[in-house]
Amino acid sequence: MNASTGHNHWRKSSYSGGQTNCVEVGRARSGAAVRDTKDRAAGYFTATPDQWTSFLDAIKSGRYDG
């Protein structure tokens, strides 16, 4: 998918500070879009609202903590 279509309002987490090795999240027609900050031209992937909510809930619960 082209990195310049179907999305808007890209934002980076405030926790990333000035780092460039992070991802950006934007709105998509079908939910949320995610792209690599270092390689924006590579495009992005999308998640439905339910998928995005499940992902965020898993992060908040510590499921992905090392």
C-alpha cells in the first residue's frame, strides 16, 4: 500500500523522544495504520478497530513484556 494514501494524522509516541527507530500510527478508513518511521516510503499496514483494540489491550496488560 502506498504510504501517502488512505490515511491521515500520523503520530509518533511521545515515549519515543527524538528516536527514529519507532513506528507511527495514523487513521485509516478501516481502522488504524502503522508504519516504520525510518522507512515511510515502504508503506504501512492496517488493522481493523477490533484488531487494534485487542493489540493495545495486550500491550497494556504486559503480554509482550520480555
